[in-house]
Amino acid sequence: MTRHLLAFAGLAASAAFFVSAAHAAPELPGFYWPGGARQDSTFNAPGTSINGMRIDAFGALIDKINSDLAEAEILAQAAIPKAQIDVANGVAGLDANGNVTANLLSVASTTQTVYTAPDGTLVTLPLSVLAGLSAMNFSPTVGAESVVMGGLPDAAGTVGHQALTLVGRPYSNYNAGCTLCVFSTADNIHEGGGMAGLSGMDPVGGAYSVSHGDMAAAGFYQYDEFSDARVLAQAASFTATTVTLATPMTIEQMAQLHPRMYIATNVVNTAVSATNANGTPQENTYWGYIKSWTANTITVYGWGVPNAGSLADGDGQIPDISKLDTTKATYTVPMVFIGIPAKIWSKNTVVHMDGNKIYGANATARANSYVREEEDFLAQNFTKPNSFTYQGPTVSYNCSNCDANAASPDSYGYLINGGGLPRA
């Protein structure tokens, strides 16, 4: 393009030698003839401008052409040919809902894998899928922040069971001190509930942190917290499946809710005792599972008392706001506690063994032996007395500012409960 413009300028310059003052060049606003000034009223000297257009040896025409070329280049760079979408060395496309229309494979994050069956059939299985799939029974329960790995069906209904291997080398305090850290807490990873209590001193404390820490590391570390309710609100009234709030929830509060989340009240069912046989407070208040919500009303599937079975006055009753809990909370108005449990299990292991599956003509399994947990401590080459310390399962119980009888009679540190066992 530049060569053509130069040629055009050269022709224009040559033409100037054959044009007399009486036959002036036609008026070209913002353009002048190189090699000499036009002797008419339309001449504009180089360096000036007309309507914002620069005047130089090639005139405003050059500016206009260059501007058009620059704009065309920008548009070309922004455009993605259709042939490059969803193809190798191209880009991934999005549908009208913003979902990727092609499988993404990368070294850092693989979401699907292809398994070759013994008969040669290729089966595509998911590796890591965000919660929310309609095929999952718990899809409405967990939010988009939850990740499910393994055991999920693909489009053909084939389930891809998986194994997870973690290999670590702990070397420092806090979360660098454990191969696997698990937290049940309202804190995030930057707060105390999200940091492993391994040599739990802030390292910037220098010598003090060293002398007051044990420099420990763990293969597995777990922290469980009795978290506060995500939303605590006053209730105005109840129906068999709803609670109307005295004050509308804010957008921030509603954003913390999930379908089927626990919702507790301080409204009691008088058919259930407020304490157990040991005199320890127990739940006799109405609970529910959240079905849906608006700012003013929360809908549940029904109200009941946890672990109470069929109550004398029946399940699914309408909570009576005149009957409030005075054993735990002492609010004088009806309240709802959203997003909290009634009991905390640090670890709950369920093992199911069925003799009908192991023995007989129609056996489908072989395992008839179960070990709850095995610990193998292997030591060698300690040739002096008191060379090392070994401690097995340890229960550390502390209760600060507590009554001497705060722990109920059925509390224990370690219990062997197996009446049918040959030995404990």
C-alpha cells in the first residue's frame, strides 16, 4: 500500500510542473502539491490541519488510509475463524449458556479420561466433576463450591470409580506440616481454623516460636469446629412447611443457603424430654431441611425433632412459637439457626459385612476378615536404654472454666463395646 501511495505522490509531483497558475489544480481540501505551494486560497501549509486532519507531504489522505488499515488489523486479530473452534491447536467454543462445547484436556487439570475395555470398546469416564449434576442424588445439596471426584456416571450411565493417591513430604508448621489436612470450620485457610496446629506457632516469632513449638509433622491432620449458624434470624410464624421471618434476609445471607441445608429452631416439642437419661441436654426442638427460600420465607419439607422417632403428638406438626427452649438457648422470641448440625462426628466409619454374600452356592464376595485399624511401628538399631519414645492411641481431654461434673456420666476417652468378642 505504501508503494502505491508513493507512486501516487510522485505522479502528483510530476503533474505540478505542467500546471500553470491560470490552470490551478482542482481543490483537494487538506492536500497540497509537493514541490511547491499552490497559489490559490485553498492552500494549507504542511504542519497545519483542517477539521483535525494532518497536512504533510502526503496530506490527510494518508492519515485516513492508515487509520482504516489499523482498524482492520485490530478487527482481524479479534476475529476467530469458525474452523479454529473446538479443533486441535484451536480454541474451545462456548454454547449459549457459556458451557464449553469441547472437552478440555491439560496436564494441570484432567476432567475426563478414556478407558479401553478388554473387548476394545473405548469408554469416556469423568475424573473430576463439579457438583450439580442431575444424576447425583445430592446434587441439590452441595453448592457450586463443592467438588466430587469419582463414582459419577458419564453420559452413557457408566460409573467411573476411582482411587486417590496422595504422596507428601511434610517439612514445616501449619499446613506445610501435613500431607493431608482436613478442616470442618467456618474459617478460611488464612485464619486459625484453617491452619493445622502442628508446631502451631507463627514462624515470624523467631526464637520464641521455635522454643514454644514441637516441630511436628503429620501424615493426616484433622480439625473440627462447632461453627456458628450461617444465618441466625428471628421467626415470626410457622406453618407445617414454612417459617416466615420477622426481618427479611439480606442478599448476603441468602447467598449462604443451599437446598436441604439443616435449619434448627428453638421451638420445642413437649412430647420429647429436654434431657437424656443422664440429665444431659438433648434436642427436643423442631428441625427441618430447606427446600427453597425468599427473603421473607423459608420453605422446608416438614418439621420434626432429631432422633425422636414417632412423637406422641405426631411428626410434621406446626411449631408452636409459645413453647420455647430454655435448656440450651434462652431466647424469649422464636429463632431459626441455619447451617449448623446437632452433633459432630470427627470420624464415622461404617463397615458392612454380609455372610450371605460370602458363604453358600450364590456367594458374590470373599472377604470374611475385618481389622478396624492397624498400626505397625517398626524400630531398629536403638542400642541404648531410653533411646526413643513410643505412644499409642492418646486421648487428650481438657475443659477450661468448667464445672467438676460438666462431663456427663456416659462420657469416656476410649471404649471397647463388644459383648460378643472373645477378647477386647
